[in-house]
Amino acid sequence: MKNIDELTKKIIAFRDARDWKQFHNPKDVAISLNLEAAEVLEHFQWKSKEEIEKYVETNKVEIGEELADVLCWVLLMSHDLKIDILEALGKKILKNEEKYPVEKVKGKHTKYNKL
């Protein structure tokens, strides 16, 4: 699968074959997205920087599966809400470039409203 449309169609086909659309209202899809994001976090919880580096080397497949679950819910939600996620991402990148100009933020983690 090479592009977002192809991935989204595959996800929708998977859902529709199981008659799960009836359960996929925006609230529950958003909850599922957050639950999967929390599963990504679990891989890193309570680990030092050194432990994380070692852990990632041996657990890339599992971490990748959790990231894939997050992406799946993002694509499903954007499809159901008729949001062009690539267009939204492009606009958000431009917005962030304005909020965080390189000359003000390079090497800093300060939030835009505190610059």
C-alpha cells in the first residue's frame, strides 16, 4: 500500500466487512485513537534514556504496530468526518512555521505564546 487513499480504503473495507461502522461514532473513534496512543506510551513508561534506546532496538515491531493502530484511527476518523488529512497536515505545518519561526525557537522548547 503506497498512499493514504489506498490505506484508508483498506481500513474501511476491513471495518465494513465486520459491520463495525455502527460502533464508529466520532466520540468512540476519538477514544480509541487516544487508547492506542496510550499503548505507544506504555513502551516508554518508567524507562531511562539508556533503557529506551536498548528497548527500541529489540521492540521496533511492537512499537510499529501501536503506531499503525494510531494511524488507522486517524485515517478512519478523517474519512468519516470528510477531512482531507493530508491537506489538514499541510495547513498545520504552515501554521506551525508561522507560530514557531526558526530565528525565535531554534534549540528551544518554549511554547509559541511564551516567546
